[in-house]
Amino acid sequence: MSSVTLRRRTPINSLAQRLGVTHRTLRLYEDHGLVSAERDARNVRVYDAEQVARATLIVALRQLGVGLTEIGRFFCLPETDADRVMRDRLDALRRRKAMELAYLDLVLDDLAKGLSLTLSLDAFLKIKTAQDLAPMQAAH
């Protein structure tokens, strides 16, 4: 047996199917420098275990609403800074989702009372105003 260790490599279509994205999405991540692929003997993009893990993380972050530019910056940070940044980002996402749920509860309450959706717009504006003010209040 040769001294070269054989690495398990995942073809692009298999990885795309596993992650629930298209092969074009994975190529987009590659174009942004977020993942890198090698080519096999048939010139098919293949990913090693490290790149599969990165792609998996990217897909999870995208589902949370994190943009590709932000993900790129995240990957450039030292691990301790990356943990802090991601924790802050997820806390902000949690706050935004709580605001959205509060709005949904107000709309459902209005509908249960027989009020029109027009009145629910007032509830939305109240929540939106509170959401817009939240970052300013957190800064103080």
C-alpha cells in the first residue's frame, strides 16, 4: 500500500443533495472563497471532509439569514472571536424572531376578536417601531 492516505471525497451532486441545495449553490460558495473543491479523474468537483463541514455550516448559517459576506468574515476570524461574533449574531436573530412572534400573536388576537387586518397593521407598526428602537436602546 502506498504511503499516501486515501481521503474520502464527496462529489458535488452528492453533497448538494445531502445539504438540500443545488450544485450551483455550492459553486457560488466556491466563487465567494467559502469552500474549495478538487477535481476527480472525471473532472467532477469533489470535497474533502473539511470542506463538507464548511459547506454544512454555511448552509446552516444561510438558513439563519446570515449573508455570504458575513460568513466570509466569520471564517477569517480567530476561533474565539468567531464564537463571540456568532453568539452575538444568533442573539440578534433570536430578538428579531421574538418581535416577529409578538406581531403574529397580535394579529391572531385581532383576528380572533373579529377585527380587520387593517387594525393589525397598527399592531405591526407598533412592533416595527419597538424593533427599530431596540438596537438604539441596547447601545446605551
